Amino acid sequence: MNGYDPLFLDRHVRDTMAFYHPRAIDPHGGFFHYLRDDGSVYDAEHRHLVSSARYVVTYARFALHSGQSEYLHWARHGLAYLEKAHFQTRHQGYAWTLRDGKPEDTTHHCYGLAFVLLAYAEAYRAGIAEAYAGIGRVHRMLQQHFWEPQWQRFADEADERWRLKDYRGQNANMHGCEALIAAYEATSETRYLDQALAIARSIIGINRKHPHGWIWEHYDQHWNPDLDYNRQDPKHLFRPWGYQVGHQTEWAKLLVLLSRYRDDAWLIPTAERLFSSACEAGWDKQHGGLVYGCDLDGEVCDDDKYFWVQAESFAAAAVLWEVTGKGCYQRWYQRLWEYSWQHMMDHRHGAWYRILSADNRRYDDAKSPAGKVDYHTMGACQEVMGVLARREGG
């Protein structure tokens, strides 16, 4: 096991993809979203917009990673499902969930639409020329329905008729920032990069009073922090209560990505502060791994270990190591990689376990329920491979 060997990381990415391909493909459209540890499908009829979009991302990225055109075919297969099944012509938006191919929840979520944008961006970057039009079209939807220029942020949620709800959240903006960076990288159109940077600056700015600049999750319509939102539901899939350790490190990674294209002096110091403070507060000194959440005082409030937190954090450590040269980030990368290899990765069947208890036990055998397609884990390894390649090239 060598987390510094590009060939080893390449093999891990391929092994992870092999867990999903081809068993996740639904020949009738899209992909299956509910897989057990052994890869068996336990719900063939339910679909979630986030998984539907993320599958396109993983297939497009793997096509570019492997050079195998077969995966472009399946990325197109996923895009077709987004448009033929999720997209609802009546209100010109994507259904949040489907059951038996029919809309189950038609709420519009910026979070979901951000992943549709990411799907089109990655598809175009991988060589699907027709995806270019989708980038512009989905971005216009985000601008029309969710962008609030007075805040330089996206609103979060709207009903079927696109009437905004009061809730505002950082998570949709974080993934909006991610998708906009990808759109810029795919098209070289600076409007996407400009907006990504504006969101980052805005989200960081409204949290500057925290001693470490930690980013709170939930806000009201005027972007005042809502400190009680989901306090009684701290394990909510997309909107958990508390400071999310993994979101601090994920923002750190995004700030480093932005610094590749814009020489803004605040980006790297902010990324360093977010990453280091979150890892110090969130590392489980007894059992290893980063916990899920911390409370208002910075104490652990959810000690579960989530796959994406470890993956995004070792990717953040790697890119910080690259831009600063500091050994502390190399050590964090090594620590997070070793923990992930020992506990989070399924060395028998492939892919990563979704969630472990504090002492690193699995709760059940649902490896990939809706939302998880290992886009975080494969993407993290691919990011690290890029770091290693650039270091090798001098």
C-alpha cells in the first residue's frame, strides 16, 4: 500500500470503478442507486438526482482517466436519463427523486442542479462535445432561479413552481463553486471562474467571526446563521447540524483550486487555517479518522466516520502540500490515507464503505445508497495523482 505511487492510486481508482461497472447500469435508463457491500441491488426503482448526476461525473472522469471510450458511452447514457427522466418539462426543472421512472419529489434544489452542471462540465471535458450546450443551459437555470446577486450566493430550495423557500445553506454554494470551477476548466470561459471566486469570498466572509473561520451550514433568507436548524436531526443526509469537519477541508481544497487560476493573497492562508483547525479538532485520537461534526464550541457532536470526509480531506492535504511544501500536510495526507486504506475501503468487493461508527464498525451492508457513487473517493485519488505528476515533472 503506497499512497505516493501513481500506479497504485490508478489501480485503486480502477478497482473502485469496477465495483460499479457494469452492475450499476440500468439498461432501461440511468443507473441503479442502491447497492449493498457485495454489489447487489436492493432497490431498483428509486432514483435521486444527486446520484444520477454523480454517475455521469464518475463515468466521464474515468473515460478521461483510462482513455477508454466505452465509458463515454455510459456517461451519455447517464446524461440522457437526466434529461428524459429527471427533467420535467412542465416547470422546466429536474425532479429531486423518482420512483418507477415517475416524479416522486419535484422540489427544486440548488444542490442537485449544481451536480447537473458538474455532470455536463465533466462530460464536455472528457470529450462529449454536445455537453457544451448543457453547461450553458444549466448555468442559466441556476442564474435565473437561485442566484441572489445582493448576496453573491445561491439560494437553496424552491417549490415545483420555482418559488424560493426561506432556507439558505452553504452546502449548495460549496458544490456550486465546485461545479463552476469545473465549468471553467472545461470551457475556459472566465464568467464561471469569476462566479466561483465570488461565492468563495462571500461564504468565507460571512463566517470570519469564527476563531478559525469555520463555515456554518444553515442560514435564514437574509443569511443570518440558523444555529438550531436540524439540531434534533444531526445525522440528516444533506443538512446535518453542526460544523461539518469535512466541509471545512473540502472548502480548503476548493480554495487551493481557485488559487491555480487567480492570484488572490487570501486563498491559501484561509485554506490552511480551515484545514489545520478542522483536522486538529476532528481527528479521533483513539480510533483514527476524522469525525463528522463538531458543535458550537468545537467539541465533537457526531463521531461517526464518513467516507467522503476522509477522501476530501486527504485530497485537500495533498493540494496544500503541493502549494506550500509544508511537511505537516504531507503527514496529514499519509495519516488520512492509511486510515482510509485500513478501515474505509472494502478490499474484498471494492469501493468504500459509506459510514462507520466511532470505533470503525459498519452499521449495515448498504455500501452505496442514494447519494453515494464514490465520486468523492475516485476524484480524490485522481486529484492526488495530479499532484504527484506535477511534483515529478518539477
